[in-house]
Amino acid sequence: CNFLKVKNCVALNSGTDALTLALSLIGVRRGDEVLTPPNSFIASTAAIAHLGAVPVFVDVRNDQNINPEEIEKKITKKTKAIMPVHLSGHPCEMDTIKNISKKYKIPIIEDAAQAIGTKYKNKFVGTFGEVACFSAHPLKNLNAIGDAGYLVTNINQLAKKARLLRNHGI
């Protein structure tokens, strides 16, 4: 929380679970659509599919991050979230993505699994959306012994619910 300057950080067993829980927290359900790039680690898409939602792939730019100019073309009545992936420490163009989010009232879940410490215009990635997810897998740049992950949010109600759900309501 202190490093990213966010209100809430919820520790989890993996970055994959952080993604799945984040999607669930914002209300993604079976049949909903989530916009995301096609070239991330499988966990990004698997988290969407795990909930019975449909990943809708948005093409990428030369930097391999989601192309904001293609996002609006993919929005339908079923679109419930935009999930940009800050791939390999390269930040997505969050100003444009944030504007699209506001225009269509579609929440952003940032997949920042590979981007702890990365900044976009002097602001840390993981602080632009409603929720952001990080991985601390041994192969990530901030790692744990074994697998680990966490989600961050400035929305207290989402954090409270995440803390309950991460351990069977205990």
C-alpha cells in the first residue's frame, strides 16, 4: 500500500487467484465479456474463462500492450470489464483506456503481474483501475518463495469483500 500509494492491498496465494477474485468482485459472471490482449500469460485469459465469462481479444501495438484504439470496436452490451496487461514491465496507455472506461462505465482490472514498480506518466501501474492484480511467483520481478499474489484497490468495499472471500469467509 505504501509503495503504490493505494488504500488496500489483499494478499492471496497467486496472481491467477488475484485476477479471478478481481473479476468476481466487480461482478463478472457467466456469459459476460472481458476485453483483454491475446498475448499474455495464460492466467489472464484463464481467469476470465474460469468464471464462465468470454475473453474478447483486443489486438496489441508494437510494444505488445493492448491497443487502446481497438478497444471501443470490441465493446458490446455484454462487456463487463477491460483488463489491460502491462506486459514485461511496459505500461499500457492508461489515459486513453481510462477515458474509454469512463465513457462506457466499464471498470478496469489491471493485470500488473509483470509490472511492479513500473510507472505510466509518473504514476505506478496498478493504480489506474478499480482493481489491479500482481503476481509474486518466483519468476516475477518481485517474488516469494513459492507462489503468491495480491490485489490492490482504493475501493474499500471491494477490499473488504476480497479479504472475506480469500479464506472461505473467515
